[in-house]
Amino acid sequence: MEFDPVFASELMGKLVYIHIKMVDFDGVHIFDQYFYGTVNLVDEVRGIHVTLHGAHDGGYWHTHTHNLGCFEKAEPGVYALGESGDIVQDPDYICKLVEEFHEF
């Protein structure tokens, strides 16, 4: 997705639920990661930064702006975040990504 400064400004300060599906080199599902937090930076060069809450409180998540298209308006409701036991109520946006897992 091309960088959209209007949409980027709409994301600022919003509560987001993030689901990352990790796959191997063949596209086989390995595990899922779940986070939620507040968007504190959307910059064409520096990317998208989210300050995390809950089990990951104080951490941050960063992705490139080409992932701006993963953010969709969330339906109102309660979202469970996998094994962490965290629950997020009425996030503004949901971001779902598939990423290739690289074990070092």
C-alpha cells in the first residue's frame, strides 16, 4: 500500500489489536502472536510504532509503512489475545499480518 498521510494521521493515538500469523518458508503455520497497544508514530520513513499494553506493557511493536494496509476498523467487542490472557475491549483498529518466521 502506498503511504497515505490522511489515514496515517487517523491511526495516531488509536487502540489497535495486532495478530501476527508466523509461517515457515513453505507457508506452513507455526504459531501466532497477539498484541495490543496505542499507535504513537506513523511516519513514511520511520514506520509505524505501537506502545504495547497488557502482558507486553512497556514494550513496543514496529512495522514498515507498507503494512499500513493491514489496519482495518474493528467491530465493537471484546478480543482475547491468545495465551497471554489479555483482553482488549473495543479496539479502534485490527491489524492482521502473515510473516515468515526466521529462527536464529
